[in-house]
Amino acid sequence: MKKLLRTLTLLAFIWSISANAQQAQNFEEYTVHYNALNSSLISPEVAKAYEIQRSDSRALINISVLKNSENQLPTAVKATVTASGRNLIGQTRKIEMREIKEGDDAIYYIGELSVSNMETFDFSVMVTPEGHSKPFNVQFRQQFYTE
């Protein structure tokens, strides 16, 4: 039960941020939601539960994939997710993504990377929903503040 509450807290926090920013792209019958934030914004309890390193100089990216249906609410689907970030001076970092799944209702992918104050990253995320042969390319830019 505690694990479920931590997951719901993390999901609510991450989704509230992404909902405010409207960070989603539609691909065919899928919607890919994405966001990036300083990991220090995650509560210590949630960070510990999901082994997220909290720090102003660490960023967390979050990706989720929903399958849309005309007559039903969107459902979370498993996917293969790879990500990289490139800063404005051309340094590229591969971001190791890992799946977090809670029951059948919540599936998301998180990855972490080091950032400097006012560093901007252009993220490229390849998302291939399970059972789908062609990946979707999500690209977005995020600036981070560490002080």
C-alpha cells in the first residue's frame, strides 16, 4: 500500500508539471507525454523509493505512452524508450531509461543526467510502443537552473 501511495504521489507531481506545460505529442493512436525537471523537486521519500538521486545538478526526464481509443479512456502501454540529450555546445549524453510500472494503470520511463546552471538540452527520445514496429521521435528543449 505504501508503494502504491508513493507511486501515486510521484505520478501526480510529474503529471501536474507536464499538464501545466502541455508537453505531449500525438502519433497515430498514441500520445507520448514527456517532461524534464531538476531531481531536487522530487520528495526525498519518492526519490528513495525509486532510487532517484536528488540534486539541483541532476535532471530527471519522464516519458509515458498512452494508447487512445474512441470509446475508452487512454491506457498506459509498455514501450521501448531510448533517450539522449545534447547541450548547446554539442556535448551529447546518452540517458539510460528505466521502466517503472505499478499495476496495469501506470507505466512510465525515467532517466537521469547531470546538468549545470542555465544549461540547455535538446532531448531526442525514440519511443516504440509494444507491438508497434515504427519508433516515434519526440524532441524537446529544456533549460535547467541549479542555483
